[in-house]
Amino acid sequence: MTMVRTPPPLPVRDRAAARALSPMLNRLAEERATGVLVREHGTLHLAEGRVVHAESPLAPGLDVLLTAHGTLATAAWQRAAAAAEGPLRAAGLLLESGLLPAGALELCHLDALYDAGYFALAPSSTPGRFHYDDAPRTGPLPSVPVVALERETLRRRLQLHRLWPDPAADTAPLIRADPLLRDTGPAPAAPARPARRAPVTPRQRAVLDRVDGTRTAADIARELGRQAFHTLVDVRRLAAAGHLRPLAPVVPAPAAPPPTAPEQARNLPPPLPPVTDPDIALLKRLRDALEAL
């Protein structure tokens, strides 16, 4: 039986280090700023220094979480979204009209906020941009302090790392994997896979059934109407059990260098033999014979 190597522990940051998730976000919280912080993988909406809404292309939005499992009819959300500016105002209209229970809306709102906030606070290669906006953003939906969002983001990172420390499956298209084959790639630090297939829960089966080589974890989460982070938990467990793996990126073959002058000369076709006077005379006689016919 093949033993599974224990992944190296993720360093646990103290509170001061947690501020490094986004120093700009912490400064905005201290000054009680109102506006929108745009980062590489998501957007955070602030009101008086608190996070009131979060969006990310890697996480399903509030509309998906509300309509996927019958909490709200899709047509009702579409009407509210057409009559209001932004998902927060649309949710407020639904709450005022009585089409949505307050408890269900608050729960889905917080789920969507922490889910998208996790990706918005991911390590970034570009600096964030903040747009100040003095328009009031208070409403019926709860907000969360920045420190709470950072703490939850760090907890989720640690949880995923303990399940399977390789993050490649989080964003790449997923394919089925043979659990009896160990990884033999060039990366020596890749965790060892178990030799026996681990059982798949019904929840994980729903994820695995949608693995087709084109869908990413975010695509699967959106189709299932689930939080993206919870889908990542299932994906990493399935990866650790050897049921799936990320599709390796296609590396284009290096272009051949242009041939040098001697190589070009060698590749040219042989020259035609020179045309002599007898050849010309023969061609004239053939032409005359054809014209006589």
C-alpha cells in the first residue's frame, strides 16, 4: 500500500501578518472609506470601511446562489435586476416586495460575500485600485469588518492546503485521473497519490460527473449553484484521492530558426539545363507540324 506524504504545513500568520493580505484594504477600513476596491481576481465594495459586497469571476454571484435551488425564481431575480442598479439594490427590492425571506437573503448574501472575497484577496501580480464613492451603500443586507474577511480567507487557505497542497486544480480545466498511476512528472515535490481509490460521496460525485477536460472548478460551482470555495474543497479531496487532476497546459513547440544562407542554397531545387540552338530548332519544327494539322 502506498503511503500518502503529509503535506508541509502552511505557515500560520499572526494578526500583523494577516494585514499583508491587502494593506490598502486595511488603510481604507481605518479611514472608514466608501467606494469600490478593484483587485486582480475580484472586487470589494466598502461602506464606511466595512465590506458590504464582493464579486469575483471565480465565484458564483448572489443571483446564482438564490435561484439555483429554488429559494427564488429566476424570473423574479431578472425583473428585480432590470429595475435596480446592482445586485444589492435588486436584493433590496425583492426583500421589500416580500418575494424573498430576510433570513434566506442574508445567508446567501454572506455566503456570496465570503466566497468572492476569498478570491478577491488572493495573491495578485497587479496593484489594487480604489474608487471613492460618497453614495450611501447602507441597506438591509449585513456588512462585515475587513478583519473578519481576512481571518476567514486565511482559514480557507489553510484548509485547502491541508486537503491537497497543490493549487493547480483550483483554476485549470479538470480531467479524470487514474488513481493507480503515480505522478511521474518533473516536479519532485509533488505530493504522492494514494494507490487505492477512495470512496466518493454524493456531493463529490456531482462534481466528478462534470469533469470533462474543459470545465474549471468555477464552472462546476456555477453549474451546481454552489459556493466556489466549497467546490474547491471537493476538487482538492478528489485530487488527493486520485480521481481528477488539472489539465496540463499545452506548451507550443519552439519555432525553428530561419535557415542560414548555405542551408537555403542546399534546399533550392537543381537548376534547369540551358536551352541550346538545336532545342530551339526542334521546337520550331514541332510548332510548324502542329499548325499544318
